[in-house]
Amino acid sequence: MEVGSLPVELWRVILAYLPLPDLGRCCQVCRAWRELILSLDNTRWRQLCLGCPECRHPNWPSQPHLEPPSWREALKQHALATRTWTQNGPELQSSACLLFFRRRKDRRVWHVGPGCEFETLRGALGVVGPYDRVVLHPGVYEEQAEVALKVPVELVGLGRLGEVALLVCMEQQCPTARLCNLVFMPPWFSTVVYKTSWGHVQLDNCNFEGAQLQIRGPGTCQARFCSFSQGSSAHLLGVVLSLFDSCDFSGSDTASVTVEGPPVSERNWACKHLAALARTFSSCGLSEHNGSPKGHLAASTGGHQPPGANVKKESITIGDWKSRTGVDAVCQRTVIEDGWSDGERSEGEENRDEWGANNTKKQFTLEYKIPCDHHGLSHFLNPRPDGSLPLSSSPDPPSMIPDPLTLQQELDRDPEAHMLAASTLGCILRRCLFRDGKGGVHLSNYGQARLEENVFRSLNYAVRCIQNSTIVMLRNEVCECRASGVFLRLSAQGLIAENNIHSNGEAGLDIRKGANPTIVCNKIHSGLRSGVVVLGNGKGSIRSNQIYNNKEAGVYILFSGNPVVSGNHIFQGQAAGIAINENGRGTITENVIRENQWGGVDIRRGGDPILRNNYICYGYSDGVVVGERGRGLIEGNQVFCNKGCGVWVMSSSLPQLLSNYIIHNCMYGLAVFCRKDPENIEVREGNWPGQEGIAGEGGGADRRGVEGEGREGQENFNEEGELFAWDSDLDSEDERHSARRSISVALVESNCMSYNGVGLYVKSTEALNVFANLINCNRGLGIAVLQSSQLTRLATNCILENGRGGVAVEKDCRVELRGNGIYENSGYGVSFSGNGQIVENDVVGNRGCGIQVCGTADIKVMRNRVQPSQGCGIAVLGPVKGVVHDNILFQGHRDNRKALLHMDPGNESCVLRNNSILRHDDSCTSVPPWVMENPPPRPLASSPAGLSSSQYPSGLGISVTTRISATVESGCHSGSMFCSIL
């Protein structure tokens, strides 16, 4: 009969009455009939799938409200899965075909129940033949002793699930068995209701109530649509392969599933069939896309990108961001701290407001301009080959940031992770629901498990992996756990990818004691504490995750934790983005850390990370905070558009800040403090609301972490001796720093500090080395040194076009300026009231006085080249002590009649000698041929005499000890540890 002879709708009504075998035969008629049968997916196929007594809704138990993509495919997968238990048998033996024939044709059906052939289960099992079916009629069947299954058999409950209950303890002694539509409850003599140590058992649509299922390798198990409730659990010992699909685990007193021991070497007949079945629904877990949530990055010209980055451009402008966050008021108010006094302003600056705006008085510009553009740091300012501006000279912040890699990209570049993603060994749990109990899955002693598309909800913990065990977690949801979601301990490892981990009471993932997992492409968010915690020598590779909206730090590293944190988006946290504390380490590279309430990265109390090539931006406080005793190598980062400082450093810290872009921050680009900041004092000291530690579980939080892992029930997990004797876990100081060059003074080298409130702000009691930095276009001062009882060395820097003065040094500060280029700042070039020396600098084109020395300073001003736009070249005001000699002063404007070299007449303690003053002859109309050569404009491409070369990142291998050992003409410093800035 032709399909076209009737309307398609009528055919569908007719075919809806056909049973499953007839539908299959119709599919084989022709292509048109096949397409017609397949079109019945939402009607007849759905009806057949839901009407099957051996299965439940394909998305039960976690998402029964969602329909599957295909009801026919779901029914097909169910049919294939239910036949696994029958696929064993002798291979290539004469009886094989007879045995197969017996299964298909001569299987007997035995009925058990009142009025049936047998009234007890034991009686029926005594007479059944291989592969017979035993149908249990509604009722409760109890056995007073253990029942043995000695031949392959199928036990099926008649009626609805729950009408047949077994109070038995069964031991399987045969190769295979199937149990369907039964309720298991423990007998009086054992909590174990079913166990096998070498055969295969298939469980379909069964309930376990207060009972335990025990599988010991090489035995195997396949459980589908089963419920484990009222403290029920599955215990797997040394299993090679077992499969739990669409099961519900609830109300457990311990872990719902325990996997213990390595897979045994022996395999039973079912392993290859289970592996094939697992592969039919287990892919490598790749999503079609894995993009990050859209951020709020400003549109601009782009800049340096970490290698291998996927790049995207945002459309939010810097003006939009400022208006949304209210940063304009903050920027206007906090560029200079309350109480800051920079001494008397030079004439040029008196006529300018705080931002360098012109007032009505006539201003001079350089008429006799000396070329100074080709200094040693000019490559930071020159346009790129494509005509775009570099970050240091662009008035707009970066707009190009990397997207997280997709899981497929991560697996392509990590063969070990790719191998784990494809593995099907141990216990496989797929689409199960774990809820309302103590624990979800527990692995120990080299156990192996694969968890795929499960839901863990309202447990104490979801997964606990310890003692060299291996876990693979793909596309699970872990939420609302009372403690941490996933624990990894004692050299545990594995792959945790594309999971949604959120709303947990403690950390989303907790990694300790040598555990070393690969954590990629997850969403870790909305936690009541941190997103990821790594401590106690924990390791791990944390890559391409989206970590956001956690109450404490997105990633928290302490107690010698040493992970690799790379390519993540860490954003919108209520504390710091990444916190490194209590001797934590870590390699933190190529992350986007944005829009966090406190520091983007917070380092303190012995924290010593490598922080390289990250984007740290749009924070509501500081970009990077280096607190008390913080250390670390901070290199190649872009720190921009933070509401506070770009980098904030406290005394007793010892960081190395190399080759970073610190730009467009509202307050200071880099601030070095020796005391608590009067604003946000609790934030920068780590004492945040609730006293919960530094952006994470430190302080009170990881004192709690040391004592136990849950607030409720005093949960300690002491079976591993985890009352943390940290002394035995921590590496020695020598070990921790053996691979890192040693420094005794904080180092700031080869950075760009541009478009901030103030470029560099120093208020410190420790020494500081500031070498080869570009400090330009800041709204206030380029460098402000308010307090420096130890020597602050400012060498080979370029301080250019800042809104106020170039360098300001307050009274009693010890500062050395050597080999700097200080050009075209809107106020004075250098205002110096402290002690030290100003040697071999080029101070050219500044709006006010070139070098102003005042107060009771004890200073040497030697071999400088100075050209002011107006005002004095060098002015010595007040009872200054010292010498001013061998300087060259150039006239800047013909109408500037100020003395190029001025000293108060009453000063008898300062010596002027051998200074050269070059004025232009007013009768000559040509521009004087003044140039700076021998040497060319400073800073020079190489370090000045006495300093080892430390130009750019290629110079990182040079010993800082050598660099700092140069002769200091004003006297040697004490070499004390500095607490300061990056």
C-alpha cells in the first residue's frame, strides 16, 4: 500500500495502534514507510517508552521535566542496555549454539507467590535452569539465611515498582543475572542485600532501602533507573568496570557510592560489553561552545596579548564604565592622599590646577626645543607598524582580552587530559542524582571512577577522591553542598571538566596533600566561600574555567599549595580574584581577573607566586595587593581600570615587578606603603566583613580548614590524619626559593605606569629599586616619595608628560635619582626636599622649574642636563646642604628671564661649581643647535655606570645582588628587607 494513498495525519493515527514489533517491521518496508514511522516520535514512540515497566522517563531522576531529543532513540538505548546480561557464553564451543537457542526458545518462566508454583524465592531458585525467568507476584519475600544464585537467572517483580519487596541477602555465584522491578530491604542479619565477586549483575528499575550493594572485582554491575534511599549505598572493591545509569541516591549516612582499590587484572566476560555500551553514550565531553560570560571591558586600541590567546573585543566604553561604577568621583578625590604637601610650587605649577589645566596667566612653551624623543624607552611610545598606539601612549584602556579555551582545545594540547577524557575504567556513573545525604562518591586507595552528567545536591560533599585515586568528572552539576563540593587529597588526580559547581557552603573544589588534578572549562560560581582552594602541598592545573560571584577568593592558595592557574576568567567575586597566603605559591598565567570587589590578586604572609601575562582589570578596589611579607614575581601583566591602585604594596613585602602595563587606574599606578592605608584598611589587611580571611578561607577560614572541612557536624575526616601537622607538609625555605633568584630589595623594573592618578607613590620604611620604567601621562605626579627612611633608587626611568610634576621627594626621604629622563611634565621636573643625590639625569621641557631643591636637604646635584620651559633650571631654596656641580643648563624660552641657576643669597652650606649655562643670543633669529649627545637622551638603552644591565624581560637572569651592589655616592643603605611595591 502506498503511503500517499492516505493523508499523513491519518496514517499516524492508524500506526499509533501498532505494537513495537510491528512498528519495526513497517520500518523495513521502504524509505517512505521508515520516515513515516520515525515521525511518530512524540506520539507512539513516547507512549511505548513511558509504558515500559522496566524503565522510567529517559531524563529521570535529575530532569524528568525535560523531554529527550528522541523518544525512539531512548527506547532503543534501553533495549540494548537490558540485553547486556544475556551476552555471555562459551566461545567457539559445540554447545554454544544450543545454549543460545535455549535462551531464545526454551526459557521457562517460573511464578512465585501465593497460589503460584512456588511460594518462596528460595524454592524457585532451587529448580530454575540457565536464563530462566522468575516472576515474583506482589508481596514481601523474606529469607532467614543467605540465598545463592548458582545459574544465570532473571528475577522480575510483577506489577508496579514497590509491590514486590525482598528481605534477602543474595550472593551471586553464576556468570550473569538480572534483577528488575524489585525493592530490596536488608534482612535481620546483614545490611548487604546483593553481592558478587566475579559475575555480572544487571539491575533495572529497582529500589534499595537502607541496604548495601557490594561488587568486588572482577565482578561487574550495570544498574539503570534504580533508587538508593534511606542510607543505601553501593560499595565497589577493585572493580574493573561497572555502570550506574540514571540512578537516584538519597539520604545516605556515608558516601552513596564507594570505589576502593585499583581495578583487578582479571576481567570477566561482561567488561567488553560494558565498555562498548559506555562508549555509545560517553564522548569526550565536548560542548559546541564554551565562551565566557560577557564582560564589561572598554573599547580601545588593544595591546599586548598573551601567547595563544583567543581574542574578543568588547563594546563598553571607558566613560560607560566610569558612570556605572562611579569612579569619576573617586579619581578626582584620591589622586593625592589627604595631608600630602609637595612644598612650594614653582611658578609654572602655581598657574595650574591639580590636573595641569591652564589658568589665565600666560604660559611659556619650549621655544628652543632640544630633541629628546629617541631615549632608551621610546619603543614603548612609538606607534606600531599598523599605525595603532601602544598601551603606554593610548588614552583608552585595552579592549582585547582572551576568551577561555574550549574543552576540545584544551584536550588537543594536553595528551594526558585527552586520555583521561576517553577512559572507561572503574565505576562509571552517568545521569544520576545524589541528594540530601552526607556524601556522594568516595574514591580511595587507587580507585577509579568516571562521573558524567550527574547532579549532586544538598550533600555534605559531592565527591571525595583520596589516596592516589583517579576521578574523571564531565558535565556534572555540584551545588548546595554544606562543605566543599569536590575534595581531592593524598596524591589524587584526574580530569574535572565542564562541570557547573555552584552555591556550596565551602570551596567549590578543595585540593590538598599532593593532589594533582586537571580542572578545565568548568563554571565555579556563587559559593559561600572560595571557588577553588589549594593548600597543604596541593597542586593541580586549573585552566580555562569561569570562576565568578564567589563570596571569597575565586582561587585561594595557601600552606605551600602550588597549582598552575592559567587561562581562567575570574570575575565579579565579592572578595579577591586570586589570593595567595601563608606560604602559598603557584604559577598564575594568562588569566582575565576582572570586576572583583577587592584586589584582583592578593599576596601576603609568605605568598610567593609567579604572576605572569594576566589581565587584571575593572576591579572595585586595587588590581594587585602585596600585603605583609608578600613575595612573588609579577611580570608581563596588564593592570588597568581598577577603582583603587593598580598595584598596592605594604612594608615587609619583597615582590619583583617586571614588564607590566599598569594603566588607567583611578588612584595610584603603584603605591608602596609602610603603614595601614587610611581607606579600606580592613580590605588591604585581609580583615573583611565576617573576619573570614583574605579573600578566601585564610585567617579564620583556613584555621577552620585546618581543623575540619565542614561547619556542621564537626566533620574532620580524620581517617587520614588530617588534623594537619603542617610542619611535615611544608617545604623548607631553601626548597621553595632554590629555583627563584634571590633579592633583598623590592624591585620595580621595565614597567609602564600610564594614565593613573599618580604614577608611583612611595611611603615606606624599606629600600626600593625602581629601574627602567616608563611613567607617563598620569593625571597627577609621575613619582611622589613622601617617606623613605631607607634608600629608594630611581634609575634609568622615563618620566614623561604627567599632569603635575615629574618627581617629588619630601623631607627626610633618602632617594637617588640617576640616569632618568624627565620630560615635558606640566609642573616642575624634580622637587626635592630629602637627602640623596640627583645624578646624570635629563630634565627637559617641564612647565615649571627643572630641579628645585629646598628645605634642609643634604644633596648632590651632578652632571644633569636641564632645560625648563619657564622658571629656573636649578633652584636651591632654603638652607640646603650639598654640592651642585658639572650640570648643563639650557635656556628654554627667550622671554623667560628667570635665572637658570638660582640659590638663595643666605645659603652658605651649598657649593655651586663647574655648571654650564647656555643662553641663546637674542640677536640671532635661528634656533640654537643644541642636542643631547655623548650620551644621547636618557634613559639610555643600557644601564648607567655602576649598574648591571637589567633592561627588559631578557635581563631577568641577571642577579639583583650584582645590580644593587653599585657604589652609592650618598652613602650605603642598610640593605634591609623592603615591604613594598611591585
